[in-house]
Amino acid sequence: MRNLARLAALGAAAAMTLALSGCAEDADPAAPVAPDTMAPSTTMPATPSGDAMSGVTQTSDIYGPGCTEVPTEGEGSAQGMVDDPVGTAAGNNPLLSTLATAVAAANLGDTLNDTSASYTVFAPANSAFESLPPGTLDSLLADPSGQLTDILTYHVVPQRYDAQGLADAGTVATVQGESLTITGEPMSLTIDEQEQATVLCGNIPTANATVFVIDTVLMPPAA
């Protein structure tokens, strides 16, 4: 499948810091380490503490009004997602169960779980899929090799960005082939000038991706 091939090819190898969960030996001893049961923050500093060049973030960088709905413990929690590749991490998060179903139908799970690649993933929440016209999701799932793959890969960027990096970039190329425009400040990003998607919970770190949960399913121009 052309999009799967493109997705696998475009993923550039990126070294993932082992300090994502706040365990680096040289970490500031005064800075508390968030336990697995700590809810993600709904605010973030004006300048994210994550590496702006690689887009790697920490759980302390997570922000957004929807973060309160992320589980506070277990594999689907912010801390639980850190060590899992993005396909697995999304599947463990109850906010993204519909997305996980779509990814499985399109056979994109293994590619998204490739830890030699680095991604930024705009992950539509379940509520975003529920807002599609009646029957749309069922139609897409019935023909996953068609529009579904194009739509899903339109949500994936083959490079890691944090919120500041996205705001600075302004435009990012997707695996699907089209580009997405990014406007606004890091804490109030708008994704895609046509769809006007907003971030419900952003800067979520996984083993190979930075995830932004969004409120809208993005439709590529060709879809």
C-alpha cells in the first residue's frame, strides 16, 4: 500500500531520551518526579521544557483542557504512555479507542509502532469521530484501503514536534503527502486552516512520537 510504504520510509531514526519520565541522573533534585497516579497538568509554561529541536516532551509538558479526561494511572495514563510506541499507547488510552480501531482496520499499527521512526500524531478523540456525518465512520472502516488510510496518514507527521515547534513551523508535511497549517500560540494551536481543529490535550510523549489529541477528524483535500 503506497501510504504504508511512504510512512515506513519517511520515519527518520531519532534517539529517544531515557529521561522522559523524569528519571535522568542529572535531573534537578528539587524538581518532583510525577508518580504514575498524578493527573497531567492542564497548563504549561510559555516555553515548553521539551527539546524544541527533536520535539521530545515530558509528562510535565502536557497541557490542554481535555487532559483531565486522561486516566491518572495504568497503561492509558500520561505516565503509562511514555514507554509505549504510539500505536500501542493510543490503543491503551480510552479517549482514543475509536482511533485505535481505525488504525487497526487500516493495518497501520505496526508502522506506527516502529521505534526507529519519529512522529508527531494529531490524534482525533472519540468525540471527533462521533461528530462525523452519520454512517461516515462505518463506511471508512468498511473500505480501509481507500479513504481511511489517506485520512489517518494525514494526521501523521514524520518528525517530532512539541507545541512550540509546531507554532514556529507554521506548516508541516504529513505522511499522506499534503501539508497542514498550524496557527496560534503554543497553548492555543489551531490545526489545519480548513478544519480548524483545536488541541484538547497536547505534548503527550510516547516512545516514538509526540501526540496532540484534537477535537476534529482532519480530511485531506483529496479525501
